[in-house]
Amino acid sequence: MGDILITDDERDIRELIAEILHDEGYTTRLAGTSDQCMSEIAKAPPALMILDIWLKDSDMDGIDILKSVKRDHPDIPIVIISGHGNIEIAVAAIKQGAYDFIEKPFNIDQLLVVIRRAMETSRLRRENLELKRGEHGATELLGESAAFRSLKSQLDKVTKSNGRVMLTGPAGAGKEVAARYIHAKSNRAQGPFVCVNSASIEPERMEEVLFGRESPERGLERGLLEEANGGVIYFDEVADMPLGTQSKILRVLVDQQFQRVGGGDKVQVDIRVISSTNRDLQAAIAAGNFRQELFHRLNVVPIQVPSLEDRREDIPLLAEHFIGGFNRTQGLPLRPLADDAKALLQTMVWPGNVRQLKNVIERVLILGEGTDEISARELPSTEERTSSDEDRVVLSGGLATLPLREARELFEREYLLTQINRFGGNISRTAAFVGMERSALHRKLKSLGVVTSTKAGARVAHVE
């Protein structure tokens, strides 16, 4: 249930409240001054605070403590009590983030109702955050390819540091999963992971969303930087951040503090920054759309996240993982992948990368029937089939206009390029699949002008 910290300069009052709460099954801690209160919070943040607005012989009053706690522990509900209460004090307390205000002498039943509601609100907020993290917070990295192993090795090296990381790679390749992996394996894993989708936030609202705001009408509203305090803030597609915001983020990275929009107090934060982009930031800098100083601050450790094309060996493993996930979360059938389906998935073009693969698997499971193997016929394909003979492939216009010898050579070259890349440049596995001796395959590749080279940590084939 968690404990409740009671701070009141009148000993009788705080002990009376404690006795009442003990009878209700709560555990409590007591403080008579602001120093004692802040010391108890430093030992362990309570589940809820009951705080007197006036504290004799203290350096801070209740409003000062309220502001400090809401800055460092924004999720702790705080119930303000006062024997000198009036509407102005109540409004000030609520604006600073208090859960509720009760005037002395208080009604015990009223106090218990407020405390129960505050504790329930706190519990629901924690559960909701955990559900959101479970739904959107995938941290598992899957793969066996050379490109994947290279990526994971780099990520493992940066998890224990506090250095800023810049993840680059095409859309849908898994940059956010990589960022969450760093967070989950770091010493900040118990802290929040806050994602800032720079492309989806309206430019005129960006500063308010990041820094929060203070206004007489709406009170104090925390921004994403405050929510990330003690954890990680992830700037997704950072190239889309407005120039004006870029300069302010640069100052935050230098000072680790900022001001809310409309506010005057400095807000201190302890955050680790991870960024990502699928664009050429150097070109954006040259065009005047991205600040070079910010790039240097964010790009301390650059890590390239490979495209799905660069890790085709991992496609069957990823597809089976998604099938299992959809079975658990949506109750879709747990269907195995047939060998021909695995082969086709590995030869398909994936401009949307891992995200597109996940969408394809979901569509097949929704539209398919039964629990039999997923066959190649159920997968989307660029090949067009005639209605009279499903096994007859209609040739593309370019291939159909070539003489037989040139068409066959072109087909063999493209076919072998596809198979070699599918198996990550492994000639032995390619030869076994296509039904050729290894030496014969080498001779064929040489005659077709196909060579292998290293790209993104894996061997890939291309035409010489």
C-alpha cells in the first residue's frame, strides 16, 4: 500500500492523524519541520504526503515544500492542510500541484475520503504507466545475422555509460527498440523512458510539450523533460525539431536545467539523452535546418541500425516472434511458417523494414483461416499470376523483350544475388539451397560478374 508522510508543526495533530491512518491499515512517518520532512523524502519517497501549510521554526513553508517535491517527485500526491486556510491559499496550493486542500479543524471522514482517493489515483497512474511501458516498450533484440550481432555489440558497450547516443537508420528499422534496450540495460532502468516524437508535435507547441508551462488559469503543468527526470529522454526523428527549440535544448544539455513556459523558477533535471534520425543531419546542417552545435552534443556515440535488407537471415526469426506476440496480445492463431514462406519473406523487398514485416504478419494472421502452416501463397508478392494457372509467372516487360540467352543470364544473376543476400553472403548455405556444388557456384558467380563485399557488418553480393 505504501507509507504516508505527515508533516505538521503541531505534535498532537500529526500523531492524531497517524493513529487514524494506522487504524485504517496505513503505515506512516512523521515530521515536525521542513528539514525533517525533506530528510524523510530523501530516505525514501512516500506514497502520499499530508502537509501543513504553516510550519513554525522552519526554513520552508508548505508551499515551498510542495514546489520542491513536485519538481523532484511529481507523482507523489500531496494533501495540504491548514488552520489558517482561505480560498487564495487553496488556489495557490492546487496550482502548484497539490492533490487537495483541507482546512483545520478537519472532519476525519472527509480526510479519509481524500486520502483514499489520492492513493487510488496514485495506484492507477502507476498501473497505467506500467501498461503503457508493456505495450510500447519492447526492449528485446532478436537476430543472428552478422549485422545484428554488430549492432548488439555496440549497444551493449554504451548501456552502462551516461553518454549521449545518436541512432541512425531507415524508418522502421527498430531505432526505438534499440533506444529502449539501452535504457533497460542501464543503471537508469528503474527511471522513466520518455519518447519525444519530434515529427508529430506541432512546432508552436514543441516548447510547451518539452518544458511544461505555468499560468494563472491552468496552474503548473510538467513537460516531457521533467517526466524523464532520473531516466532517459528519447528524441525520435530529431531532425524534425524546430530550430528555435533546438537552441533551447542545447542549453538544457549544457546546464541540465530550464524554465517552464511562463514560469520563472529554474527546473533541475538529471536525464540521459538518446536521439534518432533517418535523415542526413550533415545535409540538414548545410541547409540551415539543424544546428551544428546540437549535432555535436547529441552525436557523442553514433550507432547505425541496419535495415532489414542488411539482415535478411533474421527475417524468419522475427516473423515467428511476431506470430507469438500477436497470439498473446490479440488471440490470433499460433501458426508456424512453412519453408516456402520463409524463403519468400527473405527475398521480398522491405522498404518499411521490421515495422513492415510486423504489419504483413499481422495481416496474414487476421485474414488467414485455421492453424495450419503459413504458406508462401498467403504472402503478398510482386509477382502477378494468371487466373488459369496459378503457377505460371507473368514476366515483366523488360525481361520478356530480351533474347532467351540474355534473359536467362539476367534471371540467374538476379536470382543468385537474391539468394546470397538472403543467406548473409554465406556461399555454402546458398549452394546447398540452390542445389549446386560450392565450386560450381563460385564459377557461376564469377561468370555472371557477381562479387561479395562487407556492408553493415554482413557480407552481401552485388554485380561487379
